[in-house]
Amino acid sequence: MKDKLQITFHNVDASPAVEEKISENVNKLERFYDHIISCRVTVDNPHRHQRKGNLYHVRIDITVPNGELVVNRNPLDEPNHSDVYVAIRDAFEAARRQLQDYVGLQRDEARKTVVVMPKI
């Protein structure tokens, strides 16, 4: 990655263990696709519901050549996101799927631009 990983916490106390887990997941993404330019991760606890508990929201912005991938899901859709590690896991799983789709599109574009000249 060309730029440094940025991790931001909103309404959540910063934790070295959470930062380490995020770094591990980013390293896995880089092993899958080594052209990642930058990655910004935000861990947020936007709602402090008493009935539902604290639901964590993890947003991931990945800058790649010719684009940006964003994982941004509503934590209210996932009741198991009361565990920050589960929210991180799910967000990075979605990021991996988006990155796979992006790589597949790049490969398709590369195939389309290859011109085969017939033998004469």
C-alpha cells in the first residue's frame, strides 16, 4: 500500500487489539490484491440503544487504481454487530468480495483490449 492505513474511532474508545485486527485484515486484502493505494477504516458506535445494545458500524474506504471501493452497511441490519470483532469481520468480508469483483472487471477489460492479429 502506498499510503499509510488510517483507522478512526467515533464514539468508541481506541483499542490496540481492534487496531491490530484491522491491520491483519488489511494485510490479507493486500495479499489478495497488491495494488491498493490507500485504506481508511472507521469504527463507529452511532446509536446507543438500551434495548438492542451497542451496534458497531465499520466503514472501509479502499482506493485502488481507477476507483474507490466503499463498504458501508447499516449496523441495524445485523444484530450480531454488538461485537466489534464481528462487525470488523463482516465489513472486511464485504470488502474482499468487492475487491474480487473489481479485479475480475479489470481482467475482463484487459482481455477486451488485447487484439489478436490474424496470420497472413
